Amino acid sequence: MKTLISVCGSDGDDANLTSYALETAEIVGRLVAKRNGVLICGGRDGVMKAVCKGAKDENGMTIGILPNSKNEANEFIDIALSTGIGHKRNFLVISSGDAIIAIGGRWGTLNEISFAMIFEKPLILIRGTGGIVDEIINGNLLKNEYSPYHIVNSAEEAVEKAFELCENI
Amino acid sequence: MKTLISVCGSDGDDANLTSYALETAEIVGRLVAKRNGVLICGGRDGVMKAVCKGAKDENGMTIGILPNSKNEANEFIDIALSTGIGHKRNFLVISSGDAIIAIGGRWGTLNEISFAMIFEKPLILIRGTGGIVDEIINGNLLKNEYSPYHIVNSAEEAVEKAFELCENI
Amino acid sequence: MKTLISVCGSDGDDANLTSYALETAEIVGRLVAKRNGVLICGGRDGVMKAVCKGAKDENGMTIGILPNSKNEANEFIDIALSTGIGHKRNFLVISSGDAIIAIGGRWGTLNEISFAMIFEKPLILIRGTGGIVDEIINGNLLKNEYSPYHIVNSAEEAVEKAFELCENI
Amino acid sequence: MKTLISVCGSDGDDANLTSYALETAEIVGRLVAKRNGVLICGGRDGVMKAVCKGAKDENGMTIGILPNSKNEANEFIDIALSTGIGHKRNFLVISSGDAIIAIGGRWGTLNEISFAMIFEKPLILIRGTGGIVDEIINGNLLKNEYSPYHIVNSAEEAVEKAFELCENI
């Protein structure tokens, strides 16, 4: 069975999405593919598209779990899974991943992060990618609660940590 | 049709749940019932049980949207809706409410708060109730993002604001 | 806690929906209300509206679990629960009921009937109401499978059977 | 993007599951893989396992949408997507497929068939595979309703029809 790495983060219409976050996402995609991991995401734009582009650059496989239909998928998605339940599909991005990496993001990403903690999935936040990820890191959000998250400083560290945590499952 | 007020917050096993949060929840329940609102919550313990107790003290109606089965419901639930989907039922607590009030809480409450923002539902956070609610308030979490939340200082203000926002829908 | 009776059946645009089915639904609604049961349904037209009308004639309480938003609810719904997941909300009509009564119907009703059998809920089919209900009865559909259904000949028998089966849970 | 063919049918504990149904499933899997289609199913035993075995014999790709966790997956699943929502995951097997093929089956398969009709997905029933599929064919179940299904006589015809219908989408 394939190792599944889920990536969540800013959609394409996030005005605060930085080029650093997008570059980081692309490197994450490349590194996941190089290690033969399958990339799972929400299938749309912004961080999701960048991570898929990276994975395809290394001939990886990409799965998009879409809010409604296949034509919402970005051009780097191999397998477009339509759910028809809108944002309520977020939980599937998380429940399906062996580990989760979060980059930037807003309420939707926070929704996925909270699911990761509720499901006790390994969750890695990449520092410096902005948005909710940096707000959580800087504010130590719920840091002492029942589920812990992991903070890393780069795409390389994130993928390293993700695969390390998958092996421990 | 009835006005539906959803309340989310700490479960009974939250070690940081304060008596102030529980008292606030109980007053919220009473005031919602006095205004003929129907109370919706996750149906279990802690804040959920306190708010239902308050509502029943004033002969209000309480609906619990339960993770699995009816026997998870607290003793103040009139209508126990079993979902069988575990924590994935959180979205229903939010999608069903005309307005949402949050009290204390951890990752589960944050999950519901993020759904409220994604669905663009009126969301009221009661300051001083601890947990994620105060962390959001103190950290100004995602304050400038596409969906805004309302901060109030008491149960009375929360219910006042909730009904005011329902009327504007 | 209230006894919850779920009713499923033809929507308003079913060309084969008979006046007998509608009359039967209305009587079911009345009888459920008389016994202080709460009526749950999909909240829309046809059989759903008729059963709600009956319940309100006897001052019963009606809950509609709606595909999308509150404004889809028929005029006899007290509590309109919005799900935002379209037809995927069908499982909630079934998981929430202590017993299920089916009247007429097409693929949507068959979807709910199959959920009733999968969840091993008490399911009552009213003979003579047409649609998928009579097709199941006449064809003995999956009659020997792991979950059995109950066949009755009238609204009165259906409600009698439903409450009897609830007591045995 | 890959063409996605969903297959539903009897689980491994179906006492009426025939060797003909299993052989048919295995051939369906092989033919879907030969045409570079990705196979989607519920990920478990019986028809699901046979169809995955066939696909892997031809180096195809198999996706299992699992009720709960990855360890429920049969040995021929490449990508095991955990949902954590039990049988409520059925809709995803259908919403994700570009076309659906049904083989034998009971209430669970009927649940998936009804979703296929509700979502207006191309649905192909293979005659002679027993269970609910033959009951629907022999009883002309809901044959004149708003969504039609296609009846074929072999695995070869089923896959031919499935890809033909996908092209027309």
C-alpha cells in the first residue's frame, strides 16, 4: 500500500498567500513524489496546485478530493475524486492522509488542522508560510491540549518528519 | 419555523473547563429558551450539558446532534439525533444553527468555529470563558479574514447578539 | 427523550404519487403526533409535506433534515435543519429515527430504505402506496437477507408497528 | 486526468455470492486496467477484492474507499482512503466514479445503486451475477423512473459500456 501525504493550505484567492509559501509547497510536492508517496489535497488552486505541480515534476501521483465535481481540479491532479459535499469534504483530506503538512491558509486550513488534531493524525506546520499556520505557531495555539502538532522550518524538514511519523504508525 | 441557536464548547473531559464557563453556558441556555429559541448542540457533556440544563429550566427545547447513538445524549436533551459519523458530525451543529455561540473549548470547538466561518454563519465568542475562545480573542486569530466573528462579554450579550443577527438573515 | 419516527417517500415531483399515498402520509403524521412522537423527514414536498401537515393538525412537532438550506422546507416544518450536503443527507433521516415508515417513493426513498436495512433500523412499508414500496413488497426484494422489513396495510397499522418496535429497542 | 471506474457488489460474507460473480469481477478488473482506467471500490472483500485482484494482474491502479481505517483494505488495494464514517462512505464510491458497474450484492450494493441513480451516473448491471443486481433486472425495478440503468450480459460488455458512457460525459 502507498504512503499517503496530505497537504493543506491557502486557496488561490488568498490575498496573503506568499511566493515563499508557494515555493515551499512545490518543494514538498517534489520530495513526497521522490519518496514514492502519493499526494492528497483538496484539488484546487494556490498551495494545492503548487504542491501538485511539484509532485508531477517528479512523476509522482496526485489525488484531489474535490468539493463538488471533477472540473474543479487543477491541471496537475491525476485522480479527481468528486464528493458533492462542498467544504464538508475537508475531513476526507485529513482522514485519508498518513501524515498532514500545512502551509499558510485561512479558515479552511484551520478546519483541516482541527480535524488532524481530533483524529490524532501526525500534523506538521511549516514556519514562515504565513496565514493560520504562522498564527498557530506564534500564538502557541492549544499547544498543551490533548493532540500535539509538529513545527518545522522548511519543506525538506516537513517531508522528512512526515515520513518519519508515518513509519511510527 | 423556530429560531435555532447552536452552542459549542468544551466537552466534560476538558481539564481547563471553568465553572465560569459552565455558569455562562447555563445562562445562555435559559435566555435562548426564554426567547423561544431552540437550542442545538453536540448533545454531550460539559458546556453542552450546562446549556441544555439552562434551556430545560425555562421549558425550552433542546436538540443534540450526537456522534454515534442516542445513549450518548446528556439528560437534558429532548431530541437526540444519532449520526453515526463521530466527530464528522460537527458541521451539522453549525449548518443547522441560525447563529452560533462558542464557550471555552479545544480542537473540537475550533473545528466548529472554523465551520461557522466557512459557512458564513453569525458567530459569537464569549470572552472570559477560557480555552480556544479566549485564545482566538486574545490572539486576534484570522481577524482580518473573509469571515468576521463577534466578541461579547457575557451570556446576556451573546444571546442578545445572536437573536439580533438572526433577524438580519 | 422523545420518540422519533422518520417517514420517507415520494417527493412532490413524482408523477406516480397517488392521492392514497398522500392521505396515508397525512394519517401517519396525525397518529405519530397523537402518541407524542416527533416526526422526522427530508423536509420537502409530496409525502414529506403531507405527513408534516398531519402532525401539525394534531399539534405535533416536525423536523425537516434539508438537503441545503432552510428555505427548502415545507410550511409544516417546525425545525428546519440545513445540512448543505444535498441528497447525501438521506442517511441522517434514517440514523435519527427510532423507526422508519416508507410510503411510495423512487430512488431517493430506496436510498433511505437501504440505509434503514444497513443500520438495522425497524422499517415499515405501507402496502398500496405505490412506487418503490410496492415494488419491494410485490417483488419480495432481498426478503431473505440479513435485515428484514415489516409490511403493513394501513397508516394505523404502520404507526402501531413503529411504536411497538421502538419499545423493543 | 484518469478515467475512474467504480465497482460495487457483494462483500465477502454474502452467503449467496457465486463463483461466477467473483470471476466476472476479476475480469472487469483486468479489462479496466488494460484500458488504463483506475478502479475504485469500497476496498474490502468479496466482489471488491476480486475486482482489485484482476486490476493488479494487469498492473492497474486500485483505490479503496474504506468505512473506517486502512487496515480494512484487501491486499490488492494500492491507495487506501480511510473515511471513518462507516457505511455512510458509500456515496463517495459512487460520486467519484465516471461510471459504475454493479455485480451481485445486497442492501449495501442497493444503497450504492440508488446513489448512482440519484447522482445520474452511468450505471451498468451485469446480468447473472445474482443478488440485488439480478433482482433489479428481473423485477424491472423503477425501470421507468427518472434515471435509467444499463443491463449487460458479461464483464466484457460491462467495461465496454462503461468506457463508452464515460466518453459521452
